[in-house]
Amino acid sequence: MKLRIVTGTASRRIALAACGLALLAGCGSGSTSSSTSPSAAASATSSSAAASPSGSGLCADAAALRSSLDQLRRVNVQPGAVSQITANLNNVKSALTTLVTDARGRFQAQSSALSAALDTLKTAVSSLGASPGVSTVSGVVSALGQVNTAAQNLLAAVNTDCPSAASSPSA
């Protein structure tokens, strides 16, 4: 009988986590995909390179960050989700580091805010792994919301040099 109660509680926790992440994913944007052709993306990158000191590298970095954020946003809640969120989180941090390096001091306020939000998410995910429960799931969902907001702000700032950076479903 106790096994049944634990199973029911675990099911409710997983369902709550799935609903929270689905809600967060729905808050990203009305758009669900980006349909820029490779030649159109190359043209946008080329024109941005002429207008910006950082050039196409910055635009490519923004695209990589946007892609890694999309992966973080799309994680499935299932056994092993903590390790998947952690891996996706590390990919976002790596993409952010590359963008910050190539931006050469530009977008510092926005990139710092995203970095802080990612640190908050890392802490929340660690708590979820150590002590799965409704409050830790809620903490992860809240931290993901902070990451989403900070990412929107950064990609909007990068949009001045790379117009395609603002059209992300996750931003």
C-alpha cells in the first residue's frame, strides 16, 4: 500500500513538472519555428557584418545561443531529466561565453543578466536532483522563466546587429 502512495506522489510530481515546463514553453512566443532559408540567412549575416564591428561571427554566435536555448526550453520531463537539463544548461553557458567573447564588451548588462539567470537555474536543477518535489520543480520552472526573460533581453539587444536574432521561438 505504501508503494502505491509513493507511485501516486511521483506521478503527480512528474505531471506537475511537465505542466510547468509546457507552460514555460508556451510563454516563449507565438511562433514555433524559424523559416529562414540558408541563402536568406547568409544575406542577413553578410549585411550585418558590414554594419557591425563583430561581423558575422556575432550573428552566428547569436544563432548558436538561440539554438541552445531552444534545446533547454524543449527538455522532456522524464527519468533522467535533471541530467538532460544540466547538459542543455552547459550548452547555453558555452554559447553565451562565445557570444560574450565575440561581442567584445557589448551587451554586457544583458549577457550578465542571462549568466546570473543560468546560475540560478543551475542551483535549482541541483536542488531538484537532490530532493525531487513540488517545491523544487517549481523552483526550476521559475528559474527557466528568468532565463527566458534574460535571453529575450539579450537577443533583443543583439538584434541591433543581427536582425534575425530577435525572431527566436525561445526569445
